[in-house]
Amino acid sequence: MSEQNIEIVRRIHEAWGREGTPIGSGLLDPEVEWVNPPDAVEKGVRRGLDEFGRAAESVEETFRPRLEIERVAAVGDEVVVIATLHGRGTGSGLEVARRQGYVWTIHDGKAVRFRWFNEPREALEAAGLTDG
């Protein structure tokens, strides 16, 4: 199951990179949650495809991101992605490169939860993994 979950997450990220949102991939549960870290500009949880899509579009509009994936690991229903987020601020023109972590929860072949973390270590710990 872990390899299947990893493949689902890879396909979600491919669709996200291609289309600016993974909504059209068919790989998100209708009640999917987007969970921001407590220190995010927009804190809290978004629920459902519409809210997930709005959050993804907000990121896209802010700095046209590109994700460089470094590591993907699965633990049970969770898939951890460690990556560097690259982009250019649409208003400022400033280049952004930030290493982050993400944890996807997969159930019945669909993502039911997406959590992002400002520190890769936090994502690994949230899934019960260590940095090694």
C-alpha cells in the first residue's frame, strides 16, 4: 500500500505542477483538508475541494511556485514529501527558494489531508520518521 500511496502523491504533485492546482487530478477526496502550520500567514484548516483549490490558487498567484522534490517516504496511510519550493514573487519579483516538508494522508486511493511544514524535520516527525 505504501508504494501505491507514494505513486498517488507523485501524481498529485505532477498535476499541481502542470495545472497550478491538483483539483482536476481526481486524486483528492471531496472533503480533503489543507492544513497550514501555526506560523503561516493564513493559519488554520481549509476543507473541501473548493477551499483546497482556493488555497492552491493563492499560492500560484503569489509566486508561481515550482517544487523540487528531494525525498518521498511512506508510513502507513501517510506520505512525507521533502522538497524545495522555488518561485518568484509576482508583486516583488524576488526569487524564493525554501526547503519545506509536506505530509499527505491517503485513504481509499485519494488524498484526505495535506499538511505543510516550514521545516522538513517537522513533517518527518509528524509522520513518525526521523531525519535519517
